Amino acid sequence: MIEMKDVNKTYPNGVTALQGIDLSIAQGEFVYIVGPSGAGKSTLVGMMFREEKHTSGSITINGIDLNKLKERKVPQLRRNIGVVYQDFKLLPRLTVYENIAFALEVLEESPKNIKKRVMEVLDLVKLKNKARHIPDQLSGGEQQRVSIARAIVNHPKMMIADEPTGNLDPDTSWDIMQIFEEINAKGTTVIMATHSKEIVNTIRKRVIAVESGRIVRDESRGEYGYEI
Ligand code: ADP
Ligand code: ADP
């Protein structure tokens, strides 16, 4: 489902963020990406949904060879990938309902299907009662739950989360992790870049550690491995 062979990424300013990345992630896995700040974690996950283009090597995502992917086909790649960010990236003027429905409306679903599916995912993240609120009226944890609902509303094969608990307090972070585990239990691949030692060492999953642009460790039930 994700295959990277000898992948390198050099940004236009000359900074080499990743070198010689070889990686294989199967459908249904739960994978943490860990490492110090500036190691290349965001670049690594960003290449999985073509937020960032790799410079050389090969990447295959859900059977799509990114070296052959035309720009106009990028939305097709992203349709199968839900993305969750540290800062939520909700649309501030839209309600919770509309923020989630928006992701389906661009796919030209029928209004009836949209409503059914939006209410299903709001139920999963336990926010049905906040459907008419705007993001500013919600706590950080609630906003992150909306962004998770938006990410999965289209039944993606995989979910990519870049520091999803980075702005949340510990209790709220555990709630978010529980939702990720439920999503993963239904067969969705979850890839999560994180700085949370507590989470990685408690909810044990595969750990891929990146340092100075290289994979230095890949363990099936790994530990965080850094002090902070
Ligand atoms: P991490 O997510 O582990 O903190 P990043 O992937 O954000 O690491 O960054 C890896 C390296 O690439 C760093 O040296 C960073 O400064 C550099 N970098 C990240 N994004 C850009 C960019 N858009 N342009 C130039 N350099 C970048
Ligand atoms: P109920 O029938 O119990 O009111 P609904 O499933 O109709 O529940 O809606 C639940 C919540 O979602 C309500 O707050 C409702 O206002 C909101 N909602 C439903 N459809 C829309 C929509 N198209 N736009 C905005 N909010 C909606």
C-alpha cells in the first residue's frame, strides 16, 4: 500500500530533508513516525499524499506510482487518504457539519448520502450535538475530532496524522488516540508523526524513527526512544 525505494527529497533552497528512504507499509498497519525536530518526519508523511514531491527514487501509494502521476490526477490519490494536522485546519466560517460535508460535496455525492455519512462520522467522534457550532465555539480536542471526522468521511484507505496531539492536553490526547485505534480496527491504515513519548510507549505499535533525513530504526512494537 505504501512502498518507497531509495527516496530522496531536496527542497528548492538546497536543504536535503530525506535520503535513501526504503519503506513498506501494508494495508491496516498502525505506524508511528518519531524523531527529533527537523529530522524529516513532516516531509516523509507529506510525500505520501503529494503535499511534497520527492526528488528521486520511487513511491507507490495504493497502487499509484507517484513518478507517473499527472498533476490533474493528484485529487484521485488524495481521495483515498485522510489527513489530520496539528492545527486542525478547519474552515472557520463553516459549521462543524459543513466542514465535514464539504469533503463529500466536492465528490458530488447526493445530499441524502452526504447527510447520512456526516452524521455517522459525527457519531464516531461523539460530536453529533455540536453539528451547528463553528470551530471557534469548540475546544481544541473537539476541533481535532472534527478534523478526524472530515478526514475519514470519505472512507479513505489510510489516514495520515502529523502531530495530531501536539496542541492538546494529555487527557484530550488519549481521547484522540482512542478514535485512531477505532479507525485502525476497521481496517484503515494509520500513519502518525508524533513527539509524544507517553503515547508511543503506552499504545504500542510499529515505530519508524527518522534522524537527519534517514530511517535509523523500524520496529514492529517499538518504543519512542528519545527523552522528550
Ligand atoms: P520534522 O517534521 O521531523 O520536524 P521536516 O520534514 O519538517 O522535519 O524538516 C526536515 C528538514 O527539511 C529540516 O531541515 C527543515 O528545515 C527542512 N524543510 C522542511 N520544509 C522545508 C521547505 N518547505 N523548504 C525548505 N526546507 C524545508
Ligand atoms: P435530528 O433529526 O435529531 O435533529 P439530524 O440528523 O437531522 O438530527 O441532525 C443532527 C444535527 O446536524 C442537528 O444539529 C442538525 O441541525 C445538523 N444538521 C443536519 N443536517 C444539516 C445540514 N445540512 N447543514 C447543517 N447542519 C445540519
